[in-house]
Amino acid sequence: MTFQLNPFLKKSIQSVADVGQMLFRKGWAEKNAGNLSWDVTDTVKVKTNQLKTSAFHKNSHLPKEMAGRCFLVTGTGTRYRDIEKDPAGCLCILRPSEKGNGYHLLWGGQRPGFGPTSELSSHLRMQSSLLKRGGKLKVVLHTHPNELIVLTHLPETNNQEALNWALWGMIPEAKLFVPKGVGLVPYRLTGSDELAGATVEVLEKGYKVVLWEKHGALAVGADPDEAFDLLDAMNKSATMYLLCKQTGRNPQGLTREQVEEIARTYPEKS
Ligand SMILES: [Zn+2]
């Protein structure tokens, strides 16, 4: 018995494809940059005989607590922009085994040499931290938003406090949509355990947006659109900041009192 996509999964795959298109059009997804994971455990029922007929791949680096859960993830080397035309070649649904020695490929991966994102182990560590936060946040989205990255190259905004006040000061929505601000992770080697570990630490403090110095950003949300919106709002602020700087002058920005008034008037719901 082969694995069949239910209507929720079909819709989920379409929304990953839609967000992939937006990321590419924004210029945040050059070549195969970026990756995404979505915890779809709640909607996937896997029968024992389906596991027997699905391919098993060894991987001893997956966090043990994610065993038996199901994830929709992007493939390694695949492009965000290609998901729309070839979802089954660019994405897969996988289930880490109970024994902790690998995962079953339930759906997708229909491309020669396909593998899930090379960041699978990091994604599952982040997914594990989201589960500890109550399980409402199911998507981890990584991409390269230009203007946010630029701010980590400027000494004046390359520290978390200055960065967040600069971002909150540019448009009221920045404080409204991302009240806790951006968690800044100092530069670590791409794909390293150190980068994953530092990111998990920031997520465990309750941040929904993480900025990797001189690399890119990561956002978490209930679905890909929610994660995208957070990055979109913060990158808009970063763009406003840089547009002001391009005039040769420093932005005036909202005052701290004005930003705090927004926080007081519209407290975070979740
Ligand atoms: Zn990246």
C-alpha cells in the first residue's frame, strides 16, 4: 500500500510552492539557497505496511525525540523556484524511525540522487524546540533576505539591541508583527552543528525570527505564509532603514516611547 496525500498535505505542498515563488521573486533564494521543514505529524496516519513499502535511508544524526513524527521538507540542492513545477522532485515527506537510525521516505523525492535538505538534522533540532514551545509553530523557513543581511554587515546594527530598535523604529508593523524582535546569531560556519545549536538556543528564548550574521534569516510559524510574513515585515523595515541611509542622513525613526506605546496598546497574543 503506497502513501497517499490527503487534502491537507496537497494544500500544504501548494503553499510551500507558493512561498518558494515569493522567496525567489524577492531575490532571497539564489540558486538552491534556503530550506524549509514542516511538522505535519498531526495530519499523517502511517500504517505499518506503508512503512514496509517505503524506502528507508540510514541517518544516525537525527534527534531521538523526533522519532515517529512526519515532516514535509525541501530537498538538498533543489531550488525554491522549482517547487511549483516539480513538487514531488523538490520536496519529500519523511518519518524518522523509532530506532533512531534513519528515516522512511513516505512521499516525493522523485529525482535521481534525491536527498532531503542537508540541514535535516538541524531542522529537526529546531522542530524539537518548537514542539517544546507548545506545538503551534510547525514550520521552520530559512532564506536570504537581502536588506536584513546587509544590516549585519554594518557595525552600527550588528548587535541585537541596536538592530531591533533600528527595525522597530522604521514602521509600526515591525513592533506589531515581531514584538520580541530578531534574535541575532553571531557568524558560524554554514551547516555546522554550532550554527544549529546557537539557533536552537535563540528559538528556546521565544524568538520567531533569527538572523544569522552575514548569512541569512530563519523564521518559524504555524505555516509557511506566517513565517514568510515575519521576514517580509522585518526586511521591509531594514529596507526603509537603508533607504534613509542612502540619502546620506541617519533615519529619525520612531522614538522609544512610540515603539513602547505600540507594545502596550497591542500586546502579543501568542
Ligand atoms: Zn542559507
